[in-house]
Amino acid sequence: MGRVPYVKAGTSAAVDALYKEIAGMGRPVLNLYRVLANQPPALAAFLEMSRYAGEGRALTPACASSRSWPLRMSWGRRTR
């Protein structure tokens, strides 16, 4: 199985723009970003999702209460 290469800055204008956007957010260009940069639209979508989640949006009460459900699971069976 082949490895997914890390994309370096200077590969394309789209990648450079996305890396500049990451730097503008005050983040380092992590290996995750370098791998996603193999498909610049995928990296752009990931950054958009990251911005959405990072803008202080709170979870709805229903969503927040469902976050603990894995803690109540035992070997694939619900314990509540």
C-alpha cells in the first residue's frame, strides 16, 4: 500500500493560498493539512469545517447530551 505524500509549499497556487490561510489563522501547517493538500478542495472544505466549529458555536442540547452515549456502551450493547 502506498503512502500519501506530504504536499510542500510552492506545489501550486491553490496549495500556497491554503497554506497562507492556515498561517493567517495562527496555526502551523500540520502533516494532516499537508496530506489533505493532495486534493486542495478537500483541504479547503476541512478548513471551512474547522472555522465553523471553532467560532464558539455551542452544541444544541440534544447534540450535547448525545456526546456521552459511547461511555454507556459495553461491547456493542447499550447499558442504560
